[in-house]
Amino acid sequence: MLTARNVSKTYESRGGVSVLEDVSLSLDRGDSAAIMGPSGSGKSTLLYLLGALEPPTSGTIELDGRNPYTLGEREQAQFRSRHIGFVFQDHLLLPQLSALDNVLVPTLAGTGDQPPGAAAQRARELLREVGLEARLEHRPAELSGGERQRVAIARALIRQPSVVLCDEPTGNLDRRSSEAVADLLLSLHARQRTILIVVTHNAALAARFPRRYELSDRRLVQAP
């Protein structure tokens, strides 16, 4: 279970700017949700808080009963790497690496929890699942925008995380590629039973999620 209780975020470095106030959210394994809101409403900030990238000013966040913000820096990084997968709008692939090696990047900081060769085998399987089995050795510059985002999705799933957080995953794609990526995200989610949260401006994408929220005036409310 992923739970946020009365979470608020204020940036003192920006003159005490309040971005989020009293946000609460609870999702069980297998749940999925879309979060919408105008630019600057705090959607990405909320993802960073849920993903153990940035601590809340107040309130608590727990994943499977553990609060990552009570851990030391090293343990928190290991927790994040093991339990949380990220998909960003700009995919953030390393240009010098092949698709296969990009998917393997999160395993480089692993804790020895997989036998030798298992990570590479899983990476190949994931790239096959996302339809890129013929593109394993291609670098990002040799892939289309939709293909790069598919690599990013495979990378997010390589360590079998409990939670997958997506920040505008279709924001840079044309309609056809956007629909294909949305289909892929939802089908993989259904098979792997992660907790899936997608931040998006795309109303058509949000409509495909059973739970929808909106960020407005720094607060999270359930959409009709």
C-alpha cells in the first residue's frame, strides 16, 4: 500500500511558497490513478514526494508500512531503487547506451538480490514485452519518440517495483504514439499488479484510469 497522510510542501528557498497543502492519498497494489491539474499546480512535486525524491514539509508518506524519509541517505536510495520505478516526459535515456543497457541502468546500484545474468534476461524480456526485441542494441538517437518512451517504461519495471510513477509520459508524443504508450502502460500494469500513478494534462489518458484526481489550489480532490 502507498499512503500519503496530510502531506504539505513549502519551498522556503522561494520565499515560503506553498505548493501542496494537506494532501492525502491511499492506493493498494493493483490500483491505478491519474492526477490532473494546470501547469504549476504541484503535480510533479507530489510525484517526487511519493517517489522518495523530495521530503514533505509536513505529513507522512509510507510504502508497505515504511516511511522512506526516516531512512539514511544510502538506505533511502536503495529503497527508492528497489521499490519505485519512474517514467518521465523526456524519458531521460543515456544517449551513449543501447536500449538494453539503458534498461539495465537501475540494476547497477543493486544489492545482489538477483543471480548473475538474471537482470539482463529480464531486460530482454521487458523489451520484448514492449515490442522492441529487434531494437536491443539501438541507441536512443536511432529510436522514435514512442520507442524511447517504451525503453523508459521497461527501465522503470526492471527491478519489479511496487510503485510506478509517470510524469507526463505521453506529453512529447503524437496522438498515435501517445495511445500506444498508454495501452502499454495499462496492459503491463494489469499483468504486473503494480501501483500505477500517472500525472498528465491528457484528458483522454486520464479517462482510462478508474481513479482520477485533480490538484487545485494546492489540494488534491477526487475528480467526478
